Amino acid sequence: MPGFVSLVGVGPGDPGLLTLRGRRAIAAADTLLVDALVHPGVLRHARPDAEQLFVGKRGDQSSTGQEEINHMLLLRASQGRRVARLKGGDALIFGRGAEEAEFLAEHGIAFEVIPGVSAAIGATAYAGIPLTHREHSSSVALVTSRERPGRPADQGPLRAVASADTIVIFMGLRRLATDLATLIDSGRDPSTPAAIISAGTHPEQVVVTGTLADLPDRAATADVRSPALVVVGEVVRLRERLRWWDGPGLHGRRVLVARAAEQSAETADAFVDLGAAVVEIPMIRVGDPSRPEELSVALRSMAAGRYDVVAFTSANGVRRTFAALRSLGLDARAFGRARVAAVGPETARALSDSGITADAVAAEHRGVAVVDALASLPGIELAGCTVLLPRAEVASPGLSETLRARGAAVDDVPAYRTLGPSEEDRERLRDLWSSGGLDAVLLTSGSTARGIAETLGDALLPLPPGLIVASIGPTTSEVARSLGMPVHVEAAVYTLDGLRDALRDHYRQGAFAPP
């Protein structure tokens, strides 16, 4: 079977800018050739068994030469493999994608080009600088400041576009002073607004504004690093009005997500969307319960009509229950007449993904809220009601005790077991904690709090200077405090969104250190 190559532009940094077609190509690939500027989050979409080769091209400093990259593409495609060649930004804008496409065409290899969000589009948008504006710009020029190997510096292309309303210079840091002086020599007013954008669309994004005359000096005193994009034109003046990404709040804050790997991505995305630099170190793992036969017995009883209500308190409980159903040759029909309740929107989504719409959703992760949600179900009287709770092997007894106090018959059955972190993840957390490399820690459950405290031991306290501990709700906060961990921020709404909003508001109010 002939191979196939997808030349995929993955965007300038933020993995959320990957296109749907790009994601499909990555998911289908047997081999991925990955440039240095590709965000690791993009690789989440790859198959676990896919070969990943990091070819590390970054400007003129390439760890893998272009000829070698071409050979790798040819070799793997000739072996009948589907190859995804991942390139930062757009593959055909100053990315040598056209050269690779030519090479593939010359060797008879089928390929496709999947456009990506160019840095010229993405980085400027995230900086609050539009490329065009009816009152300020009706023409845009894209040029590169990078010199071609073996050729003398050539300012001709820059001079040729000097009259464009908006000029975007790729790889513009190293020759910043020379390039802007060339534009002035070519007739641009020295007071023309200009900006340089470093790490565009990343949480570490830095934007420095000035004029053609003073931007080099301003950039020299700021934390501007390559790759950097330079924008010249009146549109730069709009930044302060249109700035949305790198304002006060979570932008640039290093936030620890310590949830189990199965849930970490969703949590990380919620904070990345607001500009946080998320560090994912799972402090818990989800495993099979010690007595899996108990869940099997309960599920067979459910299929036989024993339960009036099945209540799920976590997405892990949902996933493990449905895995157990499949192992028994059963599916969603096994719920039969039982009403289904969920704690929180994340648990309800997990049910929906499995083909079940929750009859009741408790907004808060508290026993009373769950009981109230169950009591609100039409035709359900808690007194005499049979309830199945498939949840963690070690769980708070409050919910089952409250239900029994209301007269319900409760089967509290372990659907999964919460395990501690791997030794590798323990070491990562210890190193990060000791280096002071975090701004905030998210506690999404008592288990994550326990995992952090047990991993750090005596090193937990005192907290690193300026570190904020943010909790999803009072139950989790209670566990954290029992472990000696202070809680500085607690979500008013006990959901992931509530936690995100509480931490964002904390920083927006200028509370940059623990109260």
C-alpha cells in the first residue's frame, strides 16, 4: 500500500489553534516528524503507537538537516506509512513546506498540504494588533529577516515593501535595528508605530511597542527572545484598546494540574484558554478496585432491575462502570428502569459520552446537594429507595450516610481504586517545588491534595514564596487543611469552571501573593 504525507501547519503556539483537518491527520499518522516550534499539546492527538521523530528545525540552527528530513519522509512513505510532517505556523509561509512538497512530488509520493494559522495571523491577533483596519491599513506585506545560508544579507525585499500599510517581519529579533533602519531609509517616518512579539500565542508571550526609531532600544531592555515577529504600521496603536490575551489574570502564570492523566487534559485546556502555563504532573492514578467482583455483582443486579437510582460522583466512576459493563457483555440498556444522577457537569458529560443523559445533576460536590438532586426526581421517595453508588474504593462516607439517614438502601460499591503517583512524577514535583517554579496549585479533589502532601512530605511547608493554593470546594479544602496545606482561593461554584474563575479573579484583583 503506498504511503502518504500530510504537511501540517499546526499554528504558532497555542495548541487550540490546530485545525480540525490537521488534528485528523495527526490522529491517522503512523509517523510524525515534528519541528521545534510545535507545542507538545498538539501531540495529544497522536496515536499512542505512532512513531514520533523530533527534527528540531528552528531558523538556521537545525538539529536535523533538510536533506535528512527529506530522506526520512521518503523512506517512511516508501514503506507505506502515513506520515504527518508538523510545522509551526503555516507550512507554506517561510516554513520550507513548499520545498518538501516539491521533493515529494519529484519522488512520486502522494501528499497533502493542510494550512495552519500563520504567526502573522495568530501572534498579532493574540497581541491585540489587527493586520488590517478600514481606517488604518488596506495592505499587508510579509517578509523574512532570516538570511539564506551562503548568501549576503539582502535588504531588497524589505525596501520593496516599505510603503505597505502594515509590514510583518518574520524572525525579526536578530536584525531588528538594521531592518527598522532600512525602513526609515526607504522613506518610512521614524515615528511610525512598531511592535515586536516574542512567543506569540504562548503563555510566555511578550509584546513590546514603540516606534521605528526607538523599538530596538525598548526591546533590548525587555525579555524578548526568538522566535519573534515584528509588526510595523498604524495598526500597532490599537493594541492597548484591543489587548485581550496577555492582560491581568492567569496569563503567564505557571499552574500545577495534579489530576489523574485521564482528566488532566480537560483541566489543562480550561486554564490554557486563559493564558496560563500549565504543568501537568498527575498525583493520582486510577486503577482497578481490590474487589472487582463486587462491581460485577452490582451491575448484574442493576440489569435485573434492583436499583431505583444509580448515582455517579465522578467521571472516573462513569468510565470504570461502563468498562465493567462491557466486560460483562452489557451496555447502557442495563440501567433499565433506574434513574441516573451525576455530581457536577464533568460527570454528566462523561455519562452523555457513554450514551446516558443524567436525570438529575447536582451542581455541588457535597452530600446534601446530591441528596437534594435525588429527592427532586419525579416519582422518587428516598425512604425505601434502592441506590447504587459506584465510586472510589476509598471515598467520603458522608453521601451514603446521608442517604441512609433519609431511609434509602444504599450499595456503596468500589468501581476504581485511587493509586499514588509514579516515582517519576514524584521526582518532577519535588524538583519543581524546590525550584519555586510554580505560581499556583490546583486542588480538584482530596486525593490530589493527599498525593501532593505525601509526595513532598516535610518539604511541603513552608510553601514556596508567592505560591497560591486553589481548591475546587469546601470538601477538598477541608482535606488540604487537615494535611497542613493552607488554602488561599476556594471556588464559590464547586466545578472546574468555578475554580478557574476564582483563581483568575484572585489575580485580577491584584492579589499576587498569598493573603
